[in-house]
Amino acid sequence: MDFSLIETMRWMPDDGFLRLDQHRRRLARSADALGFRQPANIERDLKDAVSGDEPLRVRLVMSFRGKIEITATPFTPQGEETIWKIRVGKTKLKSDDPLYRHKTSRREPYEAARAEFPAEDADEVLLTNERGELCEGTISNLFVEDAEGMLLTPPITSGILPGVLRADLIRERRAKGAVLMPADLEEATKAGRAIYVGNSLRGLIRAQLAG
């Protein structure tokens, strides 16, 4: 197998790992679906990888044979006032490609989308599918507030990675799946409704359509 499974988590000195159970379940589901060997002692390996009194970004990479590699690096959470500039790229995701419903090292479309704009012009780039539906960002899921304050997020059928934060927001009934088009971003902007991108590591980040 020429790719690995990946989970990226936040560790906080006082709270430990955020959403650890959800990350473990997603990793196990992906391993089952793609035929990866299930590893043992993930919790032990994760605990051995973290220490200190500062937040950490913890990246777990798992091979086809179940070998685990974990790296931990300093992480600074975004402040509530943070606003990311987002753009819609030309790069397409295939909505019927099951591989991109798992978080793996196969990131060619995401890297291509990110390369479409200089970093100073876009903090995140959104991809669309072959039907022109919005899918997700290169490192985040997308959320658009509707008139009632519910967060709309592209459904699995649009061809997305089901993010851990996204799943939590849906369970909490703060978000629901809905097909979104680029025009919906412009409409939300004109109506003064919030747009967010987010993932389990960074949380929800307010976003603004650039360009």
C-alpha cells in the first residue's frame, strides 16, 4: 500500500487530547475499510509522545502493516478574532472516489488547490467536485450559516473527508449536511451570515470570501 492513514490532534496540558475517542474511531473505521492492520497500544504511544505545559499539535501516521509514528510540535490556537481569507480553487475532487473519504497521505488534489494561490492571498482554498458543488478546504471542512443560524456543511455525497469537528457539530445539532455551491458563499456574505472553516485541531475559524 503506497499511502498511510493520518490523524492530527490537539493536546492541551490541562485537558489532554481533544476528541481522542472520535479520532480513534475514525482511524479504526478507515483501517477496516482500506484493509490496514489495526495497531495495538495507540493510547500508550500517544501518551508517551506528549509532555510539557504548552499546547501541542500531535500527528499520528499509520502504515498498512499497523506501524505507528507520532510527532508532537508546539501549537498556538487561533484567537476568536481570527478571520481567514478563503478562495474557491479550480481543482476538482471526484465525489465517487472513496479514498478521499479517509484521511490519508494521498493529498494530491489538496496540494494542487493550495498551490493555486499565494499564501498571502488565501489562508484556505476550497475544492469543488465534478458537479460544481463545494466540498471542503485543503485542511478543513466548510460551514455556512443559514438564516436560522444553523451551520450548513457539504454532505458526504459531495465527496468530502468527514471531519471529527464536523461530526461533533452535527451530533450537537449545530450543523447539518446540505449541498452548497460557490454562489452560496456570495449570498451568505451579502446577507451578513457567517462562514467558517474548521477542523479538530484548530476548531471553528471565521472565514471571509476573498477576491
